[in-house]
Amino acid sequence: MRLSLLSVAAFAGMTGLLAGTMPAFADTGRPHIVVKDGKTQPTFSFKDAVREKVFVETNVDSDHDGKRDRVSVFITRPKETDGGLKVASILEGSPYYAGLHDTPYHPADVTDYPRLAAWNVPTAPPGPTSYSRVYYDNYFVSRGYAVLAADTLGTGDSDGCPTAVGPNETDGMTSVIKWLTGKATAYDAAGKKISAGWSTGNVAMAGKSYDGTLPLAAAATGVKGLKTVVSISGVANWYDEYRANGGVVAPDGWEGEDLDLHAKVVLSRRNPGICEKIIKRLEPGMDRVTGDYNRTWDERNFAKSAPDFKASVFMTSGLADWNVKPIQMSLLWEGLKKADVNRKLWIHQAAHDEPLDVRKSVWLETLNLWFAHELYDVRNDIMRQPRVDLERTPGTWETYRDWPDKSARPVKLGLSTGVLGERGRGTDTLVDDPSRTAENLAANEDKPDPNRLMYLTPKLTKATKLSGTARIKVRASVDGKSPYLSALLVDYGTDERISGFAPTSGTWCYGDSIPGDQGCRANRGYSTAVTPFKIVTRGWMDVRNRHSASVTEPIKAGKEYTFSWPMQPYDYVFKPGHRIGLMVLATDHAYTLRYPAGTKVAVDLHGSSLTLPLTK
């Protein structure tokens, strides 16, 4: 089985970078880090690097065996570190090094109330542990870094239990960081204490998806020694990964996935049965029935802790990523902005993809500058560059001082039957049919459809750019079993659009030297299609959570209420001649739970509107 957050770090063949000045700390008579043009240079042998495993003791006993859990850490470092060279560290924590179990998804179709799939503890680990692919190890070890791969608790050779980045998993990562700064204890396989005497005490965490979420969890603790994190498609708030304004919402294409699956699937430790009770506690905690925000979710809300970040943050997000949705990027970015944390952001047109496959050479050069500046105090221009790089069309990048675009202003558009931009009167009604997909409902936009409401602008006379978060308000009554309201923003106008993204096939590259593009997975491939419309962004809510995501309040059938909710943050340009469409639904087939058909939604047009963040 594959989870939506399943991440295998990219280890493509990587080109060398340009090179800069020798840092003041270098002793040219001994092995040292070489810096040129603000970047560390490939002067150490990856082939001859020291490879060792240690077990770092944590502060938690999450498997309740009476002993503190230990985290298994595989280290690759230049051999010169055995002779006195001290290097900075790049740590990638992951639950995936020992593979996955096949675990059933929860039912997305509801007959009475949302139910859970049965789960049995696996009787054996899924496979051997392998650290052959960690965060660009063949690139950074040769440039003077130690690269560490840590099994999260309950996975691989670590003790403890997996809890979907719960507090215990966070402690596991911060304990490794503390060991690298001399503040925690580690042992070798024989039980002998071992220190990280080769470590400068400066640490970065990096990774993609789940592996890009752990750095945010660690940074939220303010742990000393963690200087920077690189989060590729990381989850800043788990609630917004599987919930939306009280609604139970899945990643696109992964209906029935929920928080607990991330613990059940990765349980690869020895004696997995010891974790059964711990993992099953996630089921009532995540509350798939009401969808309310509670303690379980609050413990996994790292965006709220942005003021506690001592580490800088470099993050990336894909506009076509409806797995780790754009709100994850937006929530954290806004929090870091308010807390004035050093930060950098890439927004690309791909989906849940590695920036290495999006913009290879620029990505590696930028990372090299970033790590050199943050971990070795190299004076380069990385912090003077624009904070935001945004890919407008495939291969075409723009830079901004911030995101959303500072020129974007809220534009309120009224609703009239069939028209977006006019304030109407009367009532429009839809009847929910959960079997129909959004794509099916969005077709034939000019024709009435009993299962959705459609509002369209006239054809645009000029390009219109959306940057930020659209928000919908509807005055409506809801009568039926489904508690959902969904809103989709659609671009209508025939155009050649990206219909999918996939890196071109090739061979992963390893070794001391970094080969060029030929023969390595580095190029970018698209499939395109001429389509009459594109769903740009969408948003959902449970009408019972109309006042708070934390509180469920029943509604009365036939009574009007005012419902207001945000769509997913986005950045998009509507072309001249196109029309902007707003589609209102109850069930969004690929995302929300699907209750029995027949729920009736009656929208009061006079009390309803859509607000779009549009640039001048």
C-alpha cells in the first residue's frame, strides 16, 4: 500500500556547483571545508566516508517497557572527521527506511456514521532496513557535511511506537540534535557510549513529505543546535491535512486515509505488538465522527508554534499538490512572517514532487548557499535574494519579496442566478448526489444541473491574477444527512493545460563524482491536454462547525444560517477571454465523506458572496 505522504528522497545524479572564498576558520595545513563563491566544494570522498550506526537515548518511553526509547541513527561523514575535522550535520528522520505494511483505508461512504476499518497488528517487520537513500548524501558528504538518517520511533531499528509525528516522535528527533551538540547520550550496538566529537553542533533537518514534517515538529520546540530546516511538502498542521473547518477531508485520490494510518503503515520495529494499544489510541483521538479540532490535532499543529522557531526555514510547495495541500505552506509561511523568522519559499507547478526534479541545478546551488550560510556562517548573498521563487508556467520562474503578492486586494463578488459579480435576490437550490465527481459537475457550465450551483463572470477583458486565499460566504439552509458544503473555483476557457506531472524515467546516480544530466533522473516531463476548464482551488466545511472547528453544533432542517469558509490558498492567472466560475456543492466526491444522496441545500443569493484576492 502507499500513503499519500509516502516519501522516498530523490537521489538523482547531481551536477557540481560553482565555487568562493576560503572561510576564516579554515586551516589550510589540515583537511578543511573549502568554500568558493559562497558554497562548500566537493573535496571529500563519499566512497571512503565513515559509515556507522548509533542509538540515541530519548526522554520518552512510548512503548511502556520501562526503558527510555532509543533512536537508531545511520551516519555518513567524511573520513577526515576521524582525524579532527569537525563538520555540520544534515539530519533526515523518516519512518520509511524499513518499508511499509499494507493497511486498509477507512470507508469513505457513510450509511449511518463514519466508521473505521478493522486493523490487526502486523506479525513481522515488512522488510530489511536500508539507508541507501538519504537526503542527497552523495552530494553533501563530499562537500563537508555529515548526513544522518534516523528511524522514527517504532520503525526500523528504533524502539518506541509510531504516533504520526506525536510528541514522542518529536522528542526522538530533538534527542538526536542534542546528541550532536553534546547534550544527549548515544550507544553503539555493543552498548558502549559514543559521542559525536566530530560535530560542530550546527544541525539542519531536511526531507520531503513526512520527512519534511519532522523538521517542523523539531523546530517548533526551539531545540538548541537546530539552525535551519528544509521542508519539502511538509505538513505544518495535521488537522488541515485530514480535516477542514470541522469536515473530514482526505488528500485527493486517497479517500479513507487518516492520521492513524501513518502509524499503522510504518510499524516496522521488532516486536510490533507492543505498540497496539498506543496506536489504537489515535482512533478516538482523531475523531472521524465529528471532525472537531481537539488535543490530538493541537499536539500536531506546528504552525501555531512559529514564534518558538529558532531555526530558519526553507520550504517548497507544489500548486498541483492536493496531497499536502497549499494551506500547509500558507499557514506556516504566515506564522513565520509574523514571528520574523528567516525564511525562503519555492512554489512550483508540480504536485507532490521533489524540487530536484523541478529545477535541478538551481535547487542544488540554492541549497548549497543556504546550508553554507546557516551551518558554516559563510557570508554569501542567499539572504539578500528575493524570499520567494514562484513558477508561473512550466520552467518560467518569477521572484517576489513575499507571498501572497503584496498588491493583491480582496474583491467581493455577489451571486445572482448563473452570474458571479452581481448581487441577486431569491433562492437557488441543489440536491446532493455524492456519486458525481467535481469534474463531472463542472462540465457544461452554462446548463442548469440539479446537483450543483454555478456562477460565472463575463469573459475577462484582461489577465486577472489571484494570489492568496479566496473566501466564500453563503446564507443557506441544509436539509438532509450530509453536513458538507463545498466550493470550487474554476477557470473556464479552452486552453492547453498540464494534466499530469512525472519526472522522465532514468537511473539514480551515486558516487563521489556527480555526473551530468545524461542518464540521471533530472529532466522534467509533463503531459498536457487541451481542456475546456480547470478546477483552480477548492474549500470545504461541516455546517455543524459554523462557529468553530472545535465545536459541533446541530442545525435545524429548513432554517437559514450564514456559513463562511476559506478555499485553499493559491496563485493563478486567469487569461483574457476566460471566465471565472464558482461552483457550490454539498459532497466533493474525491475529498469529503460521502453520505447518502438527497441532502437539499437552498442558497439565499442576497446574503451570499465570494471574495477573491486579486492583484491590481
